[in-house]
Amino acid sequence: MAKLDVLIVGAGFYGAVCAQQLHARGYRVAVIEKRAHIAGNAYTESKDNIMLHCYGAHIFHTSNAKVWDYVNQFGEFNRFTNSPLANYQGHLYNLPFNMNTFYQLWGVTTPEQALHKLNQQRAEMAGIEPQNLEQQAIALVGRDIYERLIKGYSEKQWGRPASELPAFIIRRLPLRLTFDNNYFTDRFQGIPIHGYTALVSNILADIEVTLNCDYLAEKSHYDAMAHQVIYTGPIDAYFAYCYGALEYRSLKFETQCFEQANVQGNAVINYTEQSIPYTRSIEHKHFAPVESPVSYVSYEYPVPWQMGDEPYYPINDSVNNALYQRYRQLATTCPNVHFGGRLGQYRYYDMHQVISAALTFCQQFNL
């Protein structure tokens, strides 16, 4: 086989977009993927005519017209609007925090009343520089919202008390003085009608893809196949954890099929009290409504990450960021390898950010 110009490790969005873009420019490209499927954590599969988000809810949103136009070349999107609910002790609250939430909490009906109440609540942190997530949340939205809608959820998500979590995790919170339950403010939002797997399959339509292929197990062999490698796996794994392992939070999912057409009436419900072990429930059919006598609901459990688990959320505290910088410096000794995506760059990316980064990289790429 003729030597490839580029071997891409990973068939998630970053790898798929790089493959499509470089192939379009005339480079000889192939993709290898460790899993038995493409599309990374955006992977979807159909059951009973319902498209299941197998690794948690993935809602595409962006204000970048270039990115939106790009993905729409490969699949049609619906008009899904993310309007999650929060369940605290059996009471439901609208998210993000908006006039509906403030009415549910305090009975206020005007923006002036809501702002007055928020300012009263925030006064607790007046003149104090927040040192942790708890203080930051109270400074932003006050104690009522923090106690009911932030504290338990954050502590479950990160596995530590909110008073021990860094403030930067919620440096900004969506807060609106309007009756608007649309979680995202981006201009474009939706979900591929035929699922993310079909979308990524279309992106990779002209590319040779090999699944169940462990690059790190035979790195020398695969490196010899191409002039350049684009690696989207964990950067610390690439270097055999020589400085130690970067930390993540992971997730486990419990999915149930219910013999009823509608279980919770909404795609996403967050559970914000500590006593409920899962952080949210996802009723998949509401992402792309279909007629079906059954419905699937997935319950999302945050768990400590261990070697071999899927790394979902980088723990970007000072210790891990310093460790990542050591690996990033080591990566400069590998001029024929580009580290991309959320694992290669130890950064939590939304899908549109991954695609934008891949497009930018490919525009600048030259062998």
C-alpha cells in the first residue's frame, strides 16, 4: 500500500472533519478507531424507531455560521430547542435561570422584582472575592438558587463538596430577566434528524476507516504508514503516562425501556439534590419526536474516573493543567504528530468548538 500522507487516530468529530477536509485537498488519508463505532461520544443508534444518544445528550448549538453550514452539508437538522428542567425535592424549575425560575422560587412576576430579590441574595458575598464554587455561585445568583439548583448537582458531578471546588467552574451562569427557557443563546441549534452516527458517516463517506484498531498498541507500525499523524486520544496515554495520569470525571448510564409513549414530558431533567445519585434523566424520543408506544430513558451517574474508563470531563485544576503543560511541551518533540480534540488537548469542547478547531487546523495544514 502506498504510504499515506496522513493517518488520523480517532473517528470522532475532530478526526472525521480533519479526514474530510484533508481528503478534499488531495491528501491521502485514512482513519483508525479503537472503538467498534464511529462518531465518538456523539454516537447514536436507533431502537424502536427512537434515536438513542448512547453517551449522553448531545445538542448541537453554535453561532458560527461557517460551522453550521459545514455540518448541514452532511445531514439535515431539526429545530430542537434545549429547555431542561431541574427537579429539587419533587418541585420542577425551569433552566436556565430566568423569570420562570424566579417566579417558581419567589413568586415574583416582573424583572424589577426579580432583580431586587437577586440583589438581596447576592449581598451575602458583597466585598468578598469568591474562593470556591460555593462562594462564586452565591455571588452570582444568591443562596436560594445555589442551595436548590446548583449545590447538589455540582457535588455529584465533580465528587467533591462545592466549598472545595474551584470557582472557575461556574465563573458565568446563564441568568435572564425574561421568560425564556431556551438554554443556549446561539443562533443555530438542533439535532441531526437521522442521528449523529449517520452525520459522521456522511463526513467520512470517501475515507477508509478501520474500527477496533488500537493505535497505541502498535504505534511504530502505524506511524510508519504515514508522513503525518493526527492523534485525538489522551495525550498522557500517547506518552505512556510518563509524568503520571491526567484526571477526569467519568459517567455511567442506566437506560430503561418503558411501555408507555411519554415518561417525563421533556428531553432533559436535572436532579439537583444530593440524595438522588444520578444528575439527570434523558428521554431520548423528545430530541426527535416520533410515534412509538415505548420510550427510552437514560439516567446519568457521575463516577470517579479510573484507567480504562471513558474520560468525559477534564479536571482542569491547577495541578492537572500544570501536568498537561508538561505533556504539551513533550509533544513538541514529535513534529510529525498533531494532538487534537478534547483528549489530545485536555480541554472540554462542545461539538461546534471541536469542528471549528479542526477546520482551522486543516486550513493551515501543509506537509
